[in-house]
Amino acid sequence: MLDNLDKDIIQSLEADLEEGQVEQHKAMLTEAHPADIAELVEDISLDAGKVLFAQLPAELTAEVLMELNPELRADYLEDYSGTQIATLLVENLDSDDAADLINELDDPIKKEVLSKLEDQKQAKDLAKLLVYPEDTAGALMGTELIRVNAKWKVLQCVKEMRKQAEHIEKVHAIYVVDDNNILLGTLSLKKLLTTSTQTPISEVYSKRVQSIEATAEAEEVANTMQKYDLVVIPVVDALGQLVGRITIDDALDFIRDEAKEDYNLASGLTDEVESSDTILRITRARLPWLLIGLVGGLLAASVIGRYETDLELLPQMAFFIPLIAAMGGNVGVQSSAIIVQGLASQADMGNILARLLKELGVGLLNGIILGITIIGAGLLLGYSTLLSLTVAVSLVSVIVAAALIGTFVPLFLDRYKIDPALATGPFITTLNDILGLFLYFQIGRLLLGL
């Protein structure tokens, strides 16, 4: 099918679409998975994609659009009126996807879309979902679910479930609530099938249920689902009332986006960019951190310039400048990466002092091993014992300092609600470069008598 088309076939299909020759491909397209069609759409021209969408059923079009990246999706949505978005797209999507789509629209279009929905209950549910801040459980959840009352008997429960299931594409779980819609537990399908029809649900449901509050952060959702190996988790409000559910695919989408954002920050990118983005957009995303690196390089150069006389007296010291700078940056990134990973998974990081002491021990051990190695290598390469010792002591000092900085900075940023992933990028590397050079020359003055 569409998941393994080669470049020539895609180009041929694109040409046919641009010429309006769709019939010979229609069967293949309508039977393909939405994700595969989305990959095809991303590989063809915008005009060809519009012809393709015009031939797909509305439900499939909606699903394919939600598989596209937001920028490309916005290009296609420009041709839709608010009424068309409501009737052709939103009404054919699950509530969580529909809310995501509406959130991407301008405010006037949002209001128009909600007002054009024929199903008023759907409009109210979506309006409630749009209130939740981004990256919270409420923003990830959908409202399609099966709920039964603990007072019902099995026979009535089955009848009510049939009614609710008519409007739900996938049934992930059966939730048990009381008269006030308070979540009590879950009902096993096996129990439902093997229990007498006159048995009250209160006697057969399981009270062991993991739930999440709608206001909880999305990271907490992902960590809870991972901890308890869940494919779906119910969402409750502050009173414990059942308001929705989050499925594993939504949690994975968040994890992927969060990992991508953290990787961008660690790489020195201020915005999310794609390889297909314009030169201007990519430049704008990269330039801020490059400017910081430039400033850091100038500061490092000024540090070296300050010790110009020392270098004139012992030029061999210059040979080890790249080593000192590189080791400081590497150790700092290693330490900060471990901390950032722990913070992301909500691991118990302990207090800052305990964590710093632990990194001090790790830094000292690594520094001593590498220091001994550099003394041996220096002597083997013909450098003086005093210079080799100076480089070794400097290396130990730089590694310890970089480890402490790499630990403290992300913990400090996290404490003040700043993304700690910033600490794993050019920021911490540049900081350790400057500090490392300063320590190197100062120790050189002390030990070499410069």
C-alpha cells in the first residue's frame, strides 16, 4: 500500500492528481491508513494534496489532516470556511483531536466553528476542553467513554452501554460512577459477561483504578501511565467527577513533542523547526544561541588574552587549551543531561545539597583517573613533569566545577519553572569553557610560577 511507495511512483501519482486524474487511485487511497496518506501528502505539492483531499470521504480527510504537521495542516485549512471545518472535519473527529484542531484556529474562526456544530452536546464538550491550558491532562483528554452507575444491575448496564457505544468508535474501558458522577472504579468485560443479569454492578466492579486530575501537568499523565502500564487513564475534576479519558496515543504524542522540544533546546534551537522550513525560519531559530556562543567565545578569548604574558613565557600551555575547554563542556553536559532526565521522569532528586555532594564525588573520581592519565600521556609525549602536573590538576578542578555547574543549573531552573533542558545546550557548554580556561591559567600561575 502507501507505506512503501518509491519516489517514482509518488511523482507519477502527484502528476496524475495535478491533472485531476484521480479515479485510478481512488480505491487505493480510500483503503489506506490515514498515517500513510499523510506521509504521501507531505511528499507531494500543495495543489496535488488539495485534489486528493477533495476525493476522500470527509471522515478520512479529517483523520489525515490530524496526522499532518501543524504548519502543513494550516496551509490546507486556509481553503475551508468555519462551517466546512465544523461539518466536514470537527464532527468526524474524536473530541481530543477536534479540540486540538480548533485550538490552532484564529479566535473568530473558533467561535464560528463552535456555533456551526449541529450537535450541541459536542459543542459544549469542546468548549470545555478548550478552556484547559496547553500541556495539561484536560488538554489531552477526550470525552468519549462508557460510564455505568454502580446501582444498576448487569442487564440494565448492558442496555445503557449499547446506547453509549453507538457514538464511540473505540471502547477502551468501562467506568463505574455514583449518582453524582464520582468515579468509583472500572468494570471488567469478563465480569459483565459471566455474571448473572440481576447482579448489581456494585458487587462486581473493581475499585482499583488510577485516575488523574484534569489540571495535572501532561508530564504527570505520561509518568503515571508508564508507571502503571496503562493504555488509557480516566480524568477527574477536583471533586473526583469523571470528565474524560486519555489514551496512550495521546500520551505518546505529548512525549514525542516534549522530547523534540528538549532536544531542540539542548541543541541550541529556540523554536521547533523542520528540515522543510524556510531558510529564514531556521535561521531565526538557530541564531539566538549562536549569538550566545559568539559572546561566550569572545569572553573566552578575553580570558586567554588576559594571560597572554603567561603564554609567552610558556607557549606549551596553549597546546592544552582545547583539551581543558572540551572536557569542561563534556562533563557539564553529562551532569546536566542526567539531572534533566531525572526531572522529566519525576524521579526523586533529593535536596540540591545532597545532589551536589554526589556529583562532587563523581567529579573527583573521574577527574583523578583522567588526571593520572594526562600525567602519563604528557610525560610520554615529552612534556615536562611540572607542566603535565599543572594540566592534570587543572583538569581535576575543571571536571569537578563543570559537574557541579551541570547539576546545579538545571535544578535551579526547574525550581523557578524554567525548562531545565536549557541547561544541556550551548549555555552550559559556554559557561564551562570560560570557567575552565580561567581555572587553568590560575592554576598554571600557582604551580608554574608564571
